[in-house]
Amino acid sequence: MNTFNFKKSQLAASVSLIIAASTLNTAIAAEAETSVSSDVEVIEVKGIRGSLIRSMDMKRDSSGIVDAISSEEMGKFPDTNLAESLQRITGVSVSRANGEGSQITVRGFGPEFNLITLNGRQMPGTGYTRSYNLENIASEGVSALEVFKTARADVPSGGLGATVNISTARPFQKPGQHFSATVKANHDSSNEAGDDVTPEFSTVYSNTFVDDTFGFGFSFSHQERDFQKQSANIQGWQANVDLPELDSSNVVDNRTDPAGNYYFPKDMNYSIEDVERERTNGQVTFQYAPVDGFVATLDYTASKAVTGSQSIGWGIWNDFGSNINGYELDENGTAVYADISGNDASFTANKGTTEVKARSLGLNLDWEINDTWHVELDYHDSKNETDNGADDGLGSTGQVILGSDQLANKIYDYRTGDIPSAQVNWLNGTSELTPGEIDSNFSQFTHSPGESNIEQLQLHTTWYNESYDIGLVKVKFGASRTEQNTGGYTAWSGLVGGPGFNPSYTEIFPDSMFTRHDTSGLLDQFAGGGNDLQPNYYYTYDFDEAVARQIAYLTADVTGGDAYAANAYMDGIDSESYVEEITNSFYVQSSWEFDVSNYYVKVNAGLRYEQTDVTSTVRQRVEDQVNWISASEWIMQYAAGGDDNFLEQQGDYDVLLPSIDVSVDLTEDVVARVSWGKTMSRAPLGNLAGGRSLTGSPKPGSRTGSQGNTNLLPFESTNLDLSLEYYYAEGSYASVGYFKKDVDNFIQTTITQTTIDGLHDILNGPRYLQAVSDIESRGEQATTDAIFAQMIASGYGNANGVIEPNSDDPLITWNISQPQNTDSKSVDGFEVAVQHLIGETGFGVGVNATFVDGDVEFDSESLDQQAPLTGLSDSANFQGFYEKDGLSVKITYAWRDSYLIGVGQAQGSADAPPQYAKAYGQWDMSVNYDVNENVTVFFDGINLNNATEEGYGRYEEQFLFANQYGPRYSIGARYTF
């Protein structure tokens, strides 16, 4: 099941030729004197100050708008996470996963618009995406991060927002023997189930031998982290649901427009997730310089991140219609109070382990043939694999849902506090379910591994002008071929366990299996959290025990053929898709230096051409019918027998990317820059996978599907940058910049309502409407539970108590989403930055801010489908430090304003509602003390202000999520020589 069959690349065949050519060159030059250029920069200033000086020098000396972060010293990067380091750069903000920086947004353009390279090589994304999760890379072996914000012809394409290059340490950069080893003890204040103290250790070593003609280096790190994530969430909001005629005493309507839109929450959930995470990184580098000017570098980089989690959750599910008893709408139509009958309330246990493995093998041949010619040939083969079935016992992720439908009504209330409450009034006459009343609803198991491969060959040739006195310094030209294969599959068990509480199986679970807890300490950083939550209790139970009991009891004899099994592959693979991209690129770039009226001017002009072929291969399953298996659950059935079809579709496009950078030294300390050029980002990989798929659990309000588009064109941006930089002292500067990006081929996900022949809808069919009439004629409320029970009583269920569709039922209306290229949009903004070292006092400060705007925002008042830019937000960073006499103290603050996470909610309506993140600010601190020349002890504090994450829909009153993690601390020591 885990075998991936990608097409073998032709690039591999050329590797032996590359190696043979390098060996031949080495043999020819073997008689020459073997030495390495001694022109190596020696940096005397270390620590924070030295890092800031080096970063400033990179910025000043670059062509175009480039920012950088340099390692403070060998084995010590400024932050424990590369993403969190990058957010210190002007214009860069981060999105977070598990309470730490994960992916970056640059100038308002999110992760999918930014390219991550490792030593100039394009890296495969994590999972079925182009986005690279930076938290999986340790910082110890990294020497610098370079952020290219403007177009460069010689840089791989894909970074419409920016291209971020991760430079790793190489032995010849710093000849001689160097070693650094670090040990840490980490503590997450949120931890409850794992170890209170977890280890982290790393080592970096490099050395050169044989008169500096051979170099060897390696880095290794291992980190363990145990923590708890506390959450509240709503999966989505439904617009303009059917409302019953209610007595005016049960309705409060505060809408500004009484005839305007209104919105109700589909559910309300709370959860506690205990997470154990291990990350291991390693890199080995060999360098060989047999003759002057020639260096061969072979490197291998690998990482492995394993994240295991177990969680318990509880909450409610809402259907809408005649079961609505009362509600209150605020001025924008959002329900801040709702009294709803029917459906159920549940306690959910989740368990799973995800493993992400990445590796990259690279060979670089760098040859300065003479003073005029320089040739560089670079090849790498990189892979990134994601597997959410790394749990040895389960082989998948699993979810067990227990609860009850024996309730009178549910009260959703968001009129006070930061978190909504979801009070349940049970038929037992209380607001608390007893352990003996907890029943089996359903379980589901999913396995969806994926992998991404990139094989890339790059040739760079530089000609240095020594013949013509025309201001031309050099011409760089080259070509590359990049082959990327990305794909994966999903296996889903469906809903197992006799879902729907009918028949009841409460006898499976003894009272002793459940432990009652109150909510004190839960989400207590939010107003309305802790003991103020409603419900103010929850039950925990053991996932494995719940699974084992259901396997033992819910056999085929009991369930009528629907035996319980913890197997994601009960009916084989549900979906499978692969995308192959082959890109051939050619570029030329020229550098010029000359004086104009006594002003020193540098010009960098280039042109890059790329041609890309796309092939999509998708497994197509044949949908048969949708069964109503319980009051709350609907399941897609697939045609039995025969093999699934594989649909292959193709697309192609080419782009021309010109660029020009001009910098002028207005004075010895003031530099002005103007840059113009085109950049591009390719369409998300998931959008390129053609074919159509429908949800396997099509509940009313959630009849959704998706269809890819292999012919999507890439985003193309025409960029203008203006910058003024004042370098007034060593390590000190101030800068202000303006940028504007006009983006063509914006991609909008269009949702089309359609019917599909043969897929009939029991909902609102003749039998359904008759059941409603029968219930209401008795003077009862026609809730979903009552309608399902009435249809079963009327004999419409099969032998297993499942209602199947009839030919006289209407066809299901599906909301099918498909990406399409649309119009152009613009973004512009300002960046300001100040970095100041206060003489010899040891104090220093850095402040930067970015302000962005554009015609790419989401219109919350409109129900039309939209194509806004995700990630657009203002951001600011502060860094203050003291470093003197062996003591360094650094305090940092990172702030990001509210921003659009994405369009579409898991249980949102067909209008594709938005997801916003609220503003976030975090304080961190680091203290280092040099015990002697070789030993440093340190303390790090992360998220000292216990910042929390919050999200909302069209309006802040449409709550979507709240996450709480708590501060993290570490102490440790570093030994270097």
C-alpha cells in the first residue's frame, strides 16, 4: 500500500557524466600546485553584535532588496527555530503550528507564494504542498538566511513574495578545526501527559586537511518536546439557513438591515491535545580542492520529525430548521445565541502519529577556470515524505466518538467572554450526562501518506569583463532542469461502529472507563474560560480501550454485517493523485558599475525564461448512492467490483521574467535603490490534480466536492521597489522602502452547485416529507432525530436500519469547488527599519515594521465567491540587547496584525466564508553567559506573555478557534573550540 511509482528522471542519467567530467578535470590539474585560496574573510566580532554587523553588510552589498540573518557564531543561530528567526526581518511574519513558527508570509504573501531553497536548491514541500515547514529544520548547522525580495534572474523561480535561501556551514568557509556542542533541558509549562523536562542536544564540527585541500564537516541535532494544546473551535458558519416561524418572545433580531444575511454555527467543540514531538537533523559535507580555483562539494542533509498526539474533545452538532427554538442575531446577522433541539452531543478521542522525513543529496562543482571564466554545476536529488500512519499499532489516525442523542436542547451562547458556551440539557433532567448514558456513535480511521521529490540540475557560467571599458563587470548565464513529482493517497474506513446511537450500545462501556473532570485551568487565558465554560465538565477515556471493546462487541453477528474494525483500508484506497512538473529554465544576467556625476552606480539586469509541463494522474472512484445511516450521519456508497480508473490530464505554460536593479551611493553612507522585475509562483499542487471527488460523509449542509484544474497558469507579479538606506555607524543603519506588486492570473476557487445523475437525496424526498407531516400532525417537533425514527418506523430502513435512496427522491445538490485563473490584483506597502548599536556600551536595539494594503481583501458583506490574498497583514518586530564582558541578554517582540488565513470553512456554507486570525504578539528572551573562552551557559524563554491564538469568520462575533499553549523555557550549556 505504501509504494509510490514515480517516473524515473532523465537527470539521474547525467550525474555519472558530471562526476566523470570533474574527475577528468582533477586528473588534468593533478600536477599543478594544490592549494586553496587564502583570501578568506576573518570576522573578529562574535555574538549578537557580530551577527547584526554581518547581516547589515550582506544587505548593503547586495543587488536589489535583500535582507539576511547571520549565525552569531558556529552552532548558534539567533533563534531556536528558523521561522522565528526570519520573522525578525522586515516584511516577514510567521504562521504558527503547535505554538512555534512554521511557515512565513512576506509582504502579505503567504507560504505558497514564497520559495525555500537550501544552498540555492529548490526544496520539496512538506506533504501535498509547495510550502516548506521550517520548524522541521534545526538551526545549528545554518550559517545564514538570505531573503531575496526582488527578482533575480539567477535565482530559481517560485518566490513571488520572496525567495529564502538557507545557507549551511561548509568547511572551506572557515579553514581549520572547529567544534561546537550544545545540550539543553526544555520545559513546556503546558505539559500534562508527557515529560516535564525534555532533552535537546546538537553538535557541529568542521575541519580541513592536507594543506586545506580537503574539508569535512557535519552537524547533528536532536530535540524532544512534550506539550499540551487546549482549544475551542467551530468548524464553520452557515448563511441564511431555514428558520421556523417562532413567537416573537423567542427571537431577538438586531440586524442593521432586517432583511439582510444571517449566520448560524454548525457546531461547537472543545479539546485538550497532548503532543510528543521529536526532531532529528543531520548534515554531512565533503569538500575537495585538488587545484587552485576548483572545489567539489558533496553534501547530504536529512531530517526526521515525529509528532504523536492524543486528544479528548467534547461538543455539539447543529442541524437547522424546525428544531430551532429561539435565537438572537447581532447587528451583522451573526447568531450570538441559539436554542436548538435534536442531534447529539459527544465526547471524542483522537490518536495519531505523523512522521515527516526529508533528505537531500547534492553535488556542486565550482571551477574558476581563469580570471575571466567561472563555471558552477550543481545537482541535487531531494525528497520529503509525510506519513500520518506512523503509529505502529494503529497504522493510521483514529477517532472514536461516544456520546448520546438523549437530549432536550442545546444552548449556544456568545454574548459574554472570549469563548462561546455550548450548554446541553439532557432528558435526564440535568445539564450533565452520566457515564452510564454514554453510548457508541461512530469511529473512523484515515491513512493519507504523501511524498514530494525534486531532481534539479543547474549550470551557472560567469564571464568577467577585462577587455572592454564600458562599465560592464560581468555577465552570468545558465540553464536548469527541475523535475518535481508530488503525490499521495487516502484510505478511509468510513464510519464504523453502528453509528447514530440506534440501536444503543451503552452496555459496551462500563462506568469505570470514564473519568470526570471540571474545566478549571482549561483555556483560562480567555475570558469565559476555566470554570466559566459551559459545559463546565468533560469525560476522558482511553482510546485503545474504547477501540478494543467495540471490536470485541460489535461483531458481524451484532451489527448485521457492519462489523467494527480499526482499519483504514476496509474498502481499499479511497482517493489517489499525483502531479508531475518538468521545468526547463534559461537565464542571462549582467552586472554594471560606473559613475554618474560623481555618484557610484551599480546596475544588475537580467532575463529568465521558463517552460513547464504538468501531468496530473488521479484515481477516479465511481459513486453509487448516499445512504442515511443515522439521524446525524450520511455515507457515500461506491460501486462494487471492477478497478478504479486513473484519469491523466496535461497542461503547460511558459513565462518570461525580466528584472533590473539599480543602486546609487548618494553619499558614503546613503544608498538608494530602485528595482523592477517580474516574479512568479506556481499554482498550489492540490489545485493542479485534475478529476473530481465528493465528500464521503455528505451531511445536509456539507454536500461538497472538489475538482482540480491542470491548466492553471502561475501567479505572475510585476514588482516595483524603492529603498533608501542610511548606514551611519558600524552595525547601525536606518532604511525605508516602498513596494508595489501587480499580480496577474490570480486563482479563485469557484463553487458551483450541481447535481449528478444517479445520486438521489433522501432529504426532502416523498418519504422524508411524509415523515415530517406525520410528526407535526401529532403536535411534535420535527427534529432530525424524530424524522429518521419516523422513517424507520414506517418501514423505510433496510435490514441494517439504514435508509437508502429511491428513484423518486430528488437529486442531491453538490457544492463543487474548482480553481480558476481570474483577474489581476495589486498590493503595495512600506517597510521601515532601524538598527542601532549604542557605541561601546554593549546595548543595541532593532525595530522594524511593515504596512501593506491592496485591492485583495475579502468583502465580508458579500456572499459572492471571492479570490482575496491570504496572509495580508501589517507586522512589526522589536529586538533589544545587552552584550558585554561575557554576558548577553536579548529581548524580542514579534507582532502581526489580523489576517486572512484562507477562504472556505470545513462546515461553512456554499458562499465559501473566510477564516481570519486575530492579531498576535509574542515576547521572547535569551540570556547567555560565557563562563570562559570555551563554555557558555544560557537560558531561553519563549512566549513569556503566554500569547494565545484566536480566529473568526466574516465578523469577530463568528468565532472559529481559540488555542492556548503556555510559555516554554530552556536552560543549557554550549562548548566550543
